[in-house]
Amino acid sequence: MVTGPSGAGKGTLIQLVLPRFPELALVVSATTRSQRPGEHEGVHYWFLSREEFAEKIAAGEFLEWVDYVGNLYGTLDSEIDRLREQGRAPLLELETDGAIRVKRRAENAVTIFVTAPVDELERRLRSRATESSGVIDERIETARRQLELVAQFDYVVENDNKERAADAFAAIVAQALDGAATMAAQ
Ligand code: 5GP
């Protein structure tokens, strides 16, 4: 499970690390936020209306879900089941509250907190500029709060240099996959 503030580079690191582990697969979350240019349905997210999302909450289809800066995001149980049926290890990318909730329910889940210095986070969020400036300010404020939660996670990866951070991330994933294989063999 990968968590950390928006702008820390979780997505970039995941894209660098995923190709190194064919058995690892990224879980596609559902969200009510609007699709950004270059994002595809079923690849980056399942883009749902609020009504569709609410129906899935009522039907108990989410492992976890959150309201993050005015939009809903959630992990569908069906997405995790689908990957497990393929014999693959699911990798979840979540904001911090969702990650804490999943960790409580699945103690064996390994959590990696990706972080970057606050001024760097702010610079990245502003340069992304796909959201209005009010939303960006709110994301920066949320990022500051999320940085305080670091102690709740198993590993911290400082994303100051993306190649170095990707190597550190990959080493943790290798160890976690090894641990999972050992557990499955017992
Ligand atoms: P973005 O709008 O930038 O794609 O995502 C905003 C935040 O929501 C990011 O921190 C991302 O990790 C988080 N996020 C994406 N999918 C999920 C999810 O299924 N559950 C939770 N709790 N957070 C998610």
C-alpha cells in the first residue's frame, strides 16, 4: 500500500517500480472527481457519478472510501478480488486516512509513506495546475496535515530524487513480496 500527501510523487514512483515486478498490479480506484486530460476510464480510475458512488457504498462494495477535498475516492473489493484471482499482488495507492483504515483491517498489508519537503510538495501541486487555485490551496493544507501521520506507516520513502526513491521503494516491495510468498508457503 502506498500513501503520502498529494504531490509527493506516489504515482511517479509507482510507474517506475511496477515494471520491475510482473506479479504486482495497481488497483484501480473509483472516484467522483472529474477526469484529467490523459486519464482513461478503468486505467487511472473508474470515474463515477456521486449517485453511482453512493449506491456502491450502500451495497458495501468498498474496502474503504474517503471524502478528499470535496471528492469521493474508494477501493472496490471487486478490483482486489480480480487481481488475486489472477495470482497477482495488489498495490493500493491511497491518501493517508484510507491507508490507516486498510491497515487496521489487513494487518499483513505493508504500508509505504512517500514524502517530499513541504515547499517541494507545494511547488509540484501548483505546477500540476489541473485544479482551481482554491482546490490546490486545500490540497496543500491537507498535505501538511498528512505529513504529521508519517509514524503510523511501516516505511518512509523520501522522494527528493526519483531514481533513488524508486530503488528504495523497489527494495521494500521485493521484501514484502518475499514475505507474502513465505506466508503462503506455511
Ligand atoms: P488525485 O485526485 O490526485 O488523483 O488523488 C487525490 C488523492 O486521493 C491522492 O492522495 C490519492 O492517493 C488518493 N486516492 C486515490 N484513490 C484512492 C482510494 O481508492 N482511496 C483513498 N483513500 N484514497 C485514494
